[in-house]
Amino acid sequence: MLPGVSGEAREQRGTSSSQECGGGKIGFLEERAEKYCLRKMLETEDPQILRMQNCLDMDNQTQVSEFILLGLSQQPLQRQVLFSLSFILYLSGCLGNLLTILAIVLDPHLHSPMYFFLSNLSLLDICFISTTIPKMLMNHLCGLTTISFSACLAQMYFFMSFGAADSMLLSAMAYDRYLAVCSPLHYVTIMSILRCALLVVIPWISANLISMVHTVLMSHLSFCTNRIPHFFCDLNALIKLSCSDTQVNEMLVLVLGGPVVLISFVCIIASYTPIAVAVWKVPSVQGRWKAFSTCGSHLCVVCLFYGTIIGVYFTPASTHTTQRDMAATVMYTMVTPLLNPFVYSLRNQDLKEALRKLFIGNPFAKPL
């Protein structure tokens, strides 16, 4: 028996100690139950809740030094098929656009505003697909999936820059066709060398400024996970991975991206509408059909390009899924740059003749 402590005091102390231990166990179990319920609630694809889940997965938040690109698929067989398909699309797109540029540059008869815009579009398409696809192909060949933080921001910057410039240049090309068809007498006066240069330079400068704003803001965000469920560093994918307040980033996607995509798309439709009316008045049925088929193919590629971009960046976040966004991204990053040289070039008789002259030194070359 301890001196100075009565039996009654020892009994009271033992009772209180057992209550404290029991209360601690109950509190611990309640805490674990709350965390379990919270994690069950977080099993969803809602972007805001996914951001909360990422933060729960990393108690000690640090600035990531590199990201892991999960790619188009995690299945080995599917990865092999997608690698082969991506390589073919990339090689075909680069080759088609490069031949278009060479044919326009080397043939003096094609030194006109329409072909000036077309050569710039081909250059943009080569840069656009070269920003993302080579890195994806190299990662697959080398067995690597990582990309440094700075390289990720650089990829995002150039991807947005070339994509935005491509979007604005398509509207400039539609305006050029509108003047050529609906105002042929004033076309040469309106489409001066200075105006043609401005219609190309303004999209390049505007796109780089917009991309710079997004990149600077992205560099100040903190990320709770470094696993990007995509094959490149996409703006939306990075925003979803951030644990910081991204309201400004999300607002600027609409404020800066809206005019680039939505207004450009409206301008293209507005330009092609009077063109369609003018074509309808062509007396020759064969000429009318040829003109409609050309305009229709242009509009199909335009709708594919803008439609997929609008679906990825300008629709409610609740409608997005990873697979759906990735499929739409493949369409405007791989398919449309491949289709542009075929739609805008091989349906043009003058350009086909220039391409034939380009291959005239080859005895196996045949007229297109």
C-alpha cells in the first residue's frame, strides 16, 4: 500500500483511469469511422471531391518535382495498338503538312493570300502535334512515364499556344474565302500584304499571351498528387490535381478561351453561310456539287476540331469522364492535323499540280 493514499482514493483513481481509457478507445473508433465514411463519399468523379481525395491521400503536402503521365491506356495490348496508331497518325500528319508547305513555297503561282494562310496552318499543325505526340511515343519506347515539373509547364504552354493560334487562323482563312467568293472585285484591295501579315501575326501573339497567363498561374499552384490521367500535361488535368484554390484558373479558361474558340467558330460559320448561298446560285450542277463538297469537307473538319475542344473545356465538369475527355483530345490533337492537308490541299487542283512538280524528279511519281 502506498503511503498517504487511502483505499477509497485508489479505487476512485482506478475508476477514472478506466473511463479515460474507454473514452479514448471510443474516440479513436469514432474517428476511424468518420474517415471511412468520408472516403466512401469521395469515391466519385466529381472534380471538387477528387481534389479533396487527393489532399487526403497526402497528409504532408509538398511541391511535386515531376509528374507521372498515365497515358492512353494501362493495358499492355492496348498500349501497343495505340502506340502504332499514334505513330502512323503523327508521321502522316507531319509528312502531309510538310509537303504542303514545300509545294506552296517552291511554286511562285501559289504565292497568294489563300496559300499563305494554308502554309501557316500547316506549320501550326506540325508544331501542335509535335508538342505532345513525340513525348508520348518516347515514353512508350523507353518505358518511362515521368516528366519534370518545368517540362510539364513548357509542354502545356506550347500546346495551348499552338492550339489557340490554330483556332484563330482557321477563322482568318474562312474570312479570306468569304472575300474571295462574295467580294471578288475588292478582294485584292482588301487582302493586302499588310492585312495578310496581321491576320497571321495577331493569332500568334494573342495565343502566346493567353498561354503565358495560364502557365504563370499554374506555376503557383500546389499539387497533392503527381499522377496525371492523360498522355500529356493538359490544363484541365493539372487543375483537377491541384489542392490550391483554382477558381481564378477555371474562370480564365472561360474568359480567355471563350473568345479564342467560341468566337472563332461563330466567325467561321458566319463566313461560310454567304458562301453557301453564293454557291447555290451557280447555274452548273456539277460546279455547284464540287463547290458544296469542298465547303462541306472544310466544315466537317472545323466542326470536329471545335466540337471536341468545346466538349473538353467548355462543358460542365459534372459531365466529364477521363476516358471521354481523352478520346475527344485525341480527335483534335491527332486526327484534325492529319485531315487538314488532305481537305485543304489535295482537293485543290493548283496545289495538286504543285505537288506533282515537287515530285517531278522522281521517275515513279504519278500525277495526283
